[in-house]
Amino acid sequence: MFSFKQFTIHQDRTAMKVCTDACVLGAYADVSGGRILDIGTGTGLLALMAAQRNREARVDAVEVDAAAFGQAVENVAASPFGAHVDVIHRRIQDFGADGKRYDRILTNPPFYTNHLRSPDAAVNRALHTDELPFQELIDAVVRLLSPIGQWWVLLPPYETETLSELAQNQGLNPFRTLSLRHDARKPIFRLITGLSFQPSEHQEEQLTIYEPDGRTYTTFFRDLLRDFYLIF
């Protein structure tokens, strides 16, 4: 269980647990607009963070894994934002036949390709690209994103480069990147990228989570997560 200031995430039945980089995505991504989509919601974390930040939006949270779907439904129902978030049990490849478009899409997708598999099918589904290859994810975003919308995605550096190249082939261009480091001596371990159909200058920022002592959170991190983390 992970308790935030305004909601609690139970995660005993989900393969993808709450992690710092996902929380940064939920706090950093632009979630303005009336319709928000969370692809692969897992516990419902990103959907609930978006609903807390934008009380006027309708948030659709899509999840393919049955156990994770059930847990997300429970987490949303127990939160103050249940009336604003719909959790849907479906493959994103099959979602959205009604032609609805979203102002913002959030994704913390699986990215392992040739890594050793777990005996747990849910873990493989959450971490490996077998059931949601990057090209199929991009196809879904192209179909579901508003022409003036934004897609925010969290990936390691190499996978970000791969996905960005594929996305640009379909007219989605990176306009902002946030690089995440544990501390100033460590390499970049995740990138949060905003993509859009609209041409725009690419802006880059960097977030270091800890001060050089490896224990004290930086001001940037504290300010970003202040509305969510109980320790701030």
C-alpha cells in the first residue's frame, strides 16, 4: 500500500508497483484539457494524479490485465475522484471505436524486449513489449489523440530514442523532455517526453531527485511532488 495526500494505492494484485519515476510523470505532465487517457493504468496511479490536478477533466484509464483492472477500480472507488475516472478493461489496440479523441494521453509503457521472462504472466505483461509493441502503442495514440493534444510517455533513454523515431514517422514530434537522475553523479535513467502533432521547439529540462548526499530530496523534486507525497 502506498498512501498519498489525497488517495491511497493498494498494489498487492498488480505487477507494476508505485515507483518514483511514475510519480514524477504524473506530477510533471501537462494534464490540462477536458479529456485525459491513461494507457495501461495498472494500479490507477497516473489516472488519479491527473484527476487530482485537473478536477474538471474526465479521465479514462485502460488496463488489459484482469487483476490490475480490478485493483484500479477499487483504488479509484476509494478515492475522492471516483466520479471523474472510468477504468476500462480492454486492450488499447481495441479501445476507442466510438471515435472519441483525448486532449492528453499518459503512458508508462512496458519496454523490455529481449530480457529474461518471469514465470508470472502479469509481470511479463507489465514489463515486456510482447503484448504492446511500440508501433502498436503509437498507432493507438495516433488514433486517439486530438490534433492539438499532447502525449506524455515515460521510458529509459534508449527506448525513448526508439519510440521517438517511430512516432515522428507518424507525425508525432517531441516538444519537451525531462531527464531524470537519482543524483548528479548518476546517469540519466528515465526520460519523460511530451509529443504532439503540432510543430514546436523542443525544450529540455533535467530533474535530479537527490542532493549529493544521496538522501536529501532536491527542491525541484520536493516542489513537484508536494501535493502528493506525505513527507513534504
